[in-house]
Amino acid sequence: MPRFARNNGLIFDLGMNNGDDTDYYLKLGHTVVALEANPALCEQAAMRFAPAIAEGRLTVVHAAIWENAGETQFLVNLDNDHWSSIDPGWAKRDDSACKAITVECVTLADLFDQYGVPFYCKIDVEGVDHIVLDQLAHAEVKPEFVSVEDCRFGFDYMATLEACGYTGFKLLDQSTVAGHTDPATGHTFPAGSSGPLGRDIAGDWLPYPSMVEHYATTVRDREGNRLAPRTQWWDIHAAALS
């Protein structure tokens, strides 16, 4: 039987980027471990969140999540830092300009061992999300809630999450998030942020078969053909419903 970490107040923001999601999680009162491979973004976060870091509520981990610990090449996209990635095909799309740097690598197990298992884990690590999900499948204790940025591997992501023991699914259209205000905190979600999490996302949790059908008629069909316009993009959310 899978075991899940519940209600412990800890969130992992894997792929912190500019810190807008971390900002929201802190406003909710949670403790956050935020992973980011781009050193410039880590420096910005150190200044932006200095009080939370000093209080021990935020730990910024300057590293990339990967198949194993050590070092690897990371490509910082100079045109759009959201596209920075270990994967060259991901980082260099649209003939973007990139700068190669060497970064420390960690695994999901490393993070769980050092900081504990969070109740919610946001996965948005540009091109290597599947590696994180594969590592999650081997974790003895898993987060109660997980989200992963959708891409052409969405069907595979959902299958892995279902195999992990997650029983509830939601699809959150990221293009609808900007400008909405969270009633609990008064936080207004900036463009590009992930928005609400877990039970705060509108709509009912769908069982896996219903989620697959919903996805296949909303995002892309089972042959991989995209159904929705490029102006829409999604996060897949999963929950271990008790």
C-alpha cells in the first residue's frame, strides 16, 4: 500500500523560476523548499525572500534535479528563462540563445532524505519532469498532492501518477490563472504562475479513467494530436484521496 505525507505544511517547488509560486506558498503559511538551477534566479530569490529564508520558512536549493547526483551541463535560455533546461532540445527551441553552465545535480530521493517528504510537490523542471515522476514512483512515502506541467507526454505522466497510487486528478488551464485572487490570502496570481493547488482548485477530483477521457477530449487526442489552441497550457494535478 502506498504511504503519503499529509498536512505537514511542507511544499516542494521544483522549478522555482522567478519565485511567484513560492511567494504564494509562503503566503499560505507553508514551509517551502524551492529548487532552481539558474544561479541568477537563485540570487533574485535570496533578495526577494530574505525574511522567509532568515526565519527558516524557505530553503532555496541551487541545483538541477536529474537521474543521479553529481554535476551536469545546464542550458540557461537567454531569451526565455522559463525554457532553461538540461535537455538541449527543450532549451534551444525556436532557435533560442542559450548559455551552458555546470550545475550540481540532486535526485528526488536526495531531497526527501534531506528535507522530508512534502504534502505537495510542484514539478515544473522543463524537459525532465518524467525523470522526477519515475523517481517518485520508487519513493516509499509520497506527497499527498502532486502537480506536473503538461506536455506531449501527458498520457504517460498520468499513467505514472496512477501507478504511484494517486486516485484523484484535475486539469488546470494555466492560461486562466493570471489575475485571479486567492480569497484566503488576498494573493493575486501573476501571469505565468501555477495558481491554486490541491483542494483549492475548482471542480471535482476525477478518477483516472475519467481524467484520461477528459484530457483526450480537451488537450490532445490519443494519437498525440493537439486539440486546444496554443494559447492554452495545463498543469496535471493528482491527489491521494483518503
